[in-house]
Amino acid sequence: MSDRAVRSVAILGGGIVGLSAAAAFARALPHLVVTLIDTPPDPAALADRLPGSTSAIHRFHASIELEEAALFRAGAAVPRLGLRFRNWPAGSESWFHVHGDHGGLAGNVAFHQLWARARREGQAEAWHLHAAAGVLAAAGRFVHPQPSPPLDAFDYALRLDPPRYRETLAALADRLRVTRLPGTLAAVSRREDGGVAALLLADGRRVEADLYIDASGPAAPLAAAVSPAFEDWSAALPYDRVEIGEGPPSAADPSDTILGGALGWQYAAPLPGRTLLGRIFASAHDDTSAIAIRPGRRRAPWVGNMLTLGDSAVALDPLHWANLHLAQTSIARALELLPGRDFHPIETAEYNRRARLEAERMRDFQALHYLRASADITVPDSLARVVDQFARRGRFVWQDEDSVTEDQWLSALIGLGVVPQATDPLAAAMAPATVAAGMAEMRKALAQLPARVPGYADYLARSGVPER
Amino acid sequence: MNQPRKRVIVVGGGTAGWMAASALARLLPHACTVELVESAEIGIVGVGEATLPHLRAFIETLGLDEAEFMAATHATYKLGIEFRDFGKPGDAYLHPFGDFGRPLNGVPFLHWWLRMHALGQGGDIGEYSVANVMAAARRFAPPAADPATLLSAFSYAYQFDATRFGPYLRSFAEANGVTRTEGRIVSVERDGQSGDVAALLLESGARVEGDLFIDCSGFRSLLLGDALGEAWEDWAHWLPCDRAMAVPCGSPPGEIEPLTRATAMPSGWRWRIPLQHRVGNGYVYSSAHLSDDEASAAILGAIEGEALADPRVLRFRAGRRKRSWSHNVVAVGLASGFLEPLESTSIYLVQIAIQQLIELFPIGRIEDADRAAFNDQVDYEYDRIRDFLILHYHASTRDDSAFWCEVRHNPIPDSLTEKIELFRRAGQIQRYSRGLFFAPSWIAVLIGQGVIPQGWDQRVDAADPAALGQALDRLRGQIVRDVAALPGHRAALGLA
């Protein structure tokens, strides 16, 4: 072991984010002493409580060697293909946001350019019907991606049962020699240079480590003490209240339903035996004891020997299940860039740079949905450029460190009604008749998929997902 | 839809001009007509005998035949750039077009190598690069298609006779409908209201009107610089070389090296670019430190074969126009800016400008947002390349000439300081998703010039050094065996 290596880490927060960090650090660094302070759950820690993930979760699970099949059998997760957007924008037909390729290769020309031209001429079906995942989602069917086309170019996410998923992670953390200490934080002991010297627990225990991670939720007593500066995004993201609940079972469905509305939106994520529900709205309409959120991000998630993860690092509403997604990509980034034990600012700055770019892009992705729902928001310049370029000419504006894939951006832009108004000059060189024939052939192949693929409920039963 | 086609006027018939005309005519036939105005009396610079792998995509996108293109330009294959004497006299390393090793357990190869290197084992990092081993053996075959094989982990570029590339593209462009107008431009007429360029007036009295003007006039920057007066951002304080003395010589007997060589010289550096029929040479120097005559004598003394022409001097300055696209003028190539050819980036910058122009080609009127997006992309590329070039001068311990003492102590951009420090401490490379010079390039130059990280990814600490050493030995051995089975460079080119 090199003499710069971090020898120990203390993680504050016993929810999904804290346990994810504990498992990932323990798995990646076998010499590391990992202590997790199993604080009582914070109801406002959305990343610990929501059922959603993105397709990026597979990479995270691979890194901690958590098998998907085991999650299915434990009833901790089921596969999810997409999000069914209803009434978003208001009055629109429902559409599916799915992961993976839409359309096929067309030489130098992006497929969406050809689709947009056909669409303007009334010759093209909905965008999601040009993706294998979209066709399966619309038909209520599921299969894992296969080696050969057209089932090789799509992806899926997981719908989680948060308490059971947490239990699975806790069991994994225990197997990986993570020490879990039930307790609550009473005080933070600081060094003269501002670094963290120890965490003092309410029962008098003192926990010392080289690195401290605050994964305890938005209140984040440790992060608030060490890195208080917060960037407020409430001008771009209109909702600051979330209500989480549970309802009676609904039909098995590979998609979550997202229902738009004038005063906010709702989600329904069906699990065997029950449906997880949520309502997202603005405090002006608050008549309940809903969870309050303050959209924004901590300016410096990593300062010295303190790193914060989850809702304390980036606070967003649940749209597109950004909360756990960002927490897990952040854990991977922290391991990739883990600084030496002196936590030199040059090293933490690279983590913070990448974290900022990723978070801002996710903010823009969410804000795009509110912009198209006619919410009263201030559109960030970076998002205005994305919308302008796409609306005028179908050009996709990329950004470094975007963890939303281009496919997801296109699916959202088009689903939300931002259809390119003009054909890109490069696409104009392709003859419409040739394109129409190619698209017809593609749709035909995709339309045959549902008959070859099991129904979603069957697939769950075959995978050993318990009834409840 | 069915907008009238834009009249595109390309000014200048050098490499940039014919590349721009070819691409626009071929790829946007419904969006524009292309007329190229050039004067046979004005010579071309013929930059970029050495290229980067991206040029292959340009050739392929236009539907050109690679073998035909290579034959027409007397091209050879290029696996990277060898830098000699940069870090200190006697050093040599290759900046390869390819990866070093492959990730193990999701951790980049560099870190496994650093761990062994700290134990005095593992050898030179170049031994883990297929491109390095192939270049040293003077062998070549295109990358294997199967990404699982070692022989897929590299790329290649061309070294060609740039004076033949333009004429080669000209016949292609004309076959695709580009019209060529011969004549010297005597004045540029601008629209009184918009300030746009309205027409070019030629010596013959002819008037050439257009909607969009592509300035490929080289260093003169006839439209963007002269007519529109776009401001110049000067980088000479970072990159002081401002002359090149170029001279071709005959090829030495034997196998052709599939690489470009850059050798540090007392007042700059010199290039050596082997083509099929000759070798291109040139001394890039700072005129504050060396006279043209001294440079001429130095390059003639350094070349390995008989000089095929008198040395020719080129004058330039490092920097770029603030904006490459202003009004209805888009500058491509030297008219937009200049960075010395240390990393063979000239033709790449031409290509990027053309690619962005195609991506942002006006639909209807020219939008400010499209111009801004174009200029942002050009800045993104230029700034990145600038930092990378400065690194070659900064990461040096040479103190054997006034030039080197000066350049290695010059202040550097903050963005570069951060990159070097991050690498020095942790072996990390700032990540970006597009453009030039990803991690392997930075690793090659930093390590090649003696910046060895003190730390590495801590996930490699748990590995058993003996087992890791064996794994690295197997990898090196496999690369040597795989490369030994490949043909020599001449044979790969179909030469005797």
C-alpha cells in the first residue's frame, strides 16, 4: 500500500446512499477500514426513499458485485423499461421515455433528422415506437437485451423496493467487513486547519477516520459544517414539495407512469402487491405535511477530508429518478479520483469540477420538462442553447460529464414536443422516398417484437420475483 | 424546406480551401453551390505533411478511396510522433495513436503500471502500446476489427505530400460541382447595413457575389482579418517559435519509419516526416534566438539525405482570431489561427472547422446562436491544443541554450498548471468527452518528459506485486509476438 493511501472512512447515514458508498468503498479497497454510522433515516432523503433508478445502476451493481438475479428473488427490485408520460405537456398524448437506440444508422445523418422530416409531413409514428424498448414498453412486455438485433440496442433500469433494497445493501456491507454503528451525530470535532478530526456520537462514542462521508440526507450536519455554501436552483426547478405514499396493487407494468398537471406531477411505480406513489408540487399549494426540498447543489461537495453524497450534494425532485442516479455516479467518481490522505485541493477540485458539470446538466434535463409544461421558470442559458439548437435544426448540444445519454435527451426533447422545425442540410441530401422505405421496414421489424417477447408479469414470475 | 441554395464562395485554393469545397459540395448538395476563387500566382503553404487519425474519417465521409488517396499523395502510414531530446538531451518517447495497455478491473492501465514502476519494475510504458511496438519494428497493419484483441487498440494517420493533396481534392471537388474561378482578389465589398461581405472584386474586373464566404486565404486572412478586422489573440508569449525552415531530402535506403519525428534543437525543434518518395524536414525556431541563415545551415546539417530543394522559410505567429465566424465569413485553417506543427494539428483544425460548419450550416438566414456555437467549438479545440503544446516546452530540464532556458521557465496558463499538478500528484488526467488529446496523449508526453506521478489509483494497492508483474510481462510478450507477425511498412504500402 502506498503511503498516500486513505486507510479508513467513516460514513454518516444508514440509508441506501450511505450503504451504497460503504459497499463500494469496501469492495474496491480491501485494506480500507469502513465504519458506517447507522443514523435514523431522514424522511427528506429522497435518494434513500424513491423507487427509481436509471440504467446506470447496472454499472454500479457490477462494481460492488451485487447480482441482479438476487435482487429480483429478494423482491428488492424489478426491471423497468421506461417512463410513461401522460398529460405532459398538458393535453398531449402519452409517450414513453426509454433507454437505448431510437432508429438505425443512416450514414452521416442522425436518424432523428430523418424522422423529424417525415413527422412534419405527417409520415412518422411516435418517436418511442422507433426504439425496441419503446415498443416493448407500449406493449407491456419485457426481456433482457439479447446479443442480436433489434433486441441488442436497448437498455433498462430497475424499479426498487426501497426498504428491501436497503436490506440487501446492508447485508452486502456486512459481508464486506463494514462496521455498522447505530447512533446519531452529536457534534463534529474539527482540526485547526478546518479538516474533520472526529465525529462525536450522542452516546459519547468518538469515530475517527482519514475520510468522512456525509450521506445522511439534505440536512447533512457534517457537510453543512464543513462546506456550507449552497447554490439555489429554485428559479429553474419550480417544485419544492414531495409527498411519498403507497397504494393498492395495479397491473404489472414495465413502465412507471408520470402524470403531469397544472399544479405539479405524480408518479406511480407498480410493484408486486402494491403501487408506490408520489406527488410533486410547489409549497404555495401545500396543504399536507409533505417533504420540503430546496433544489440546488452544494458548491463544493468535497472539501478536505469531507465528501458529501446524495441529497446533501445535489437536491432535486424525483423527475427521471435523478436522486439515486447521481448518488451512485458520484460514488464511482469518488473512487476513481480518491485523493491521497492529505486531500490536496488539486485532487478534490477535479472531483468537484466533474460533479458540478454532471449536476448542472441533470438540472437542465429536469428543467426542460418544466419549460415544456409551461411552468414559470427561469431557463438556464445552457438549457436555452440545447432547446434552441434542437428546435431550429435538430442539432444536439453535448456537454462534458453528462450522465444523461444523448438517447435520453432526444427522447425527452421529442416526447416533450420539441420537434426540429427544419431539416438539417446534411439530412436534406437523403431522398425522402428512400428514407420512408427504410423507416417502414424498421417499424415492421419492431412491430413483430411483442409477439416474440414474454409479458412483463410472466417475466417477473420466471425471474422468481415474489408476489409480495 | 426547399430554401434557395446558398452561394458559398471559398477563398483560397490550398489544402484548407479544397478540403472545405470538397466537403460542402459532397455533403450539402441541396443546401449550397460552391465556387472557389484562387490565384495561381499565390503559392500555398501546404501545411501538415503529418496528420492525425481523424483525417481518415474525413476521407471516408467524403467517400474517397483510401488506397487511391494514398497513392496520389505518396502517403505513408503514421503510428505516432516520436519526440527526441525534449525532456532532456538523450530522451526519446513516442506519442502513439493508441492506448497503453488495457484497463484491469475497471482501473486504467496507467495506475497498475505506476505501482510496478515505483518498485523499479514494469519497464517502459511504451512497451504496453501496440502502436509503439509496431512503430519501433517499422511494421504496419490496420487495426483489427475485434475490440477484444490487442491489435485493435491503436489508430493510425497519414504522412503525405500536402502539395498533392489539394490538387487531388480539386478533381474530386470539381466532379462534385465546385466551380473554380482564377483570379487575384483586389478588394472586398461589404454591405453598408449589415457589414456582411457582399462580393469579391477580382483583378480581371469580375465581381464574385456570395451568401457565405469561407476564408481559406492562409496567414493573410484576407476576409476575416483584413476586411472584417477581427481581433487577434496572441499566444507568442506561450509559444515563441515564429519561423520554420523547410527542406525536403531523399529517402534513406531501407524500411520507412511509420512515424513522424520531432527532435529538440537549440532554438526550437525539427520535424522529420518520411513519405514514399522523400523525407520532409523543417526547423521550427524562434527568430529572436536564431537567424534564418543559421536555421538554414542547421537544418541542412541535420537532414539524412541529399536536399531536394533550397530551404524555404515560413513566417507565422501562435494565436488565433477571437472569432473564426464573424458576419457571413467563416475562416478555416491558417486564416483563423496558427499553432506550430509540433503535434500535427493543422489539418485537424481545418477539418474540425469544416465539420462544425456543416453541422451549423445556415438554414435561412445566419443565426447568431449558430455563429456562437461554432466559435465556442473552435475555442474549445484551440485552447486544449495550446495547453498540450506548451507542455512540451514546459516539462523540460534542458538548460543548454538560451531558448530552452527561456521557454521552460515561461509562465503557463492556469489550466495547464492544474492538469500537470493533478497528474503529478495522482496520475489523473482531466477528463473530457470530445476533441483532441485524451488521456493516452497526456500520459505519453508527461511520462515521456519525466513527469512521473507520485500517487496512483488506490484500487491497485491490494494487488500482489508478483502476480501483477507476471500479468504485465504476459501483456508485453503478447504485444511483441502479435506485432512480429505483421508485415513491414513498405510491404503494407505495396512498395517493393
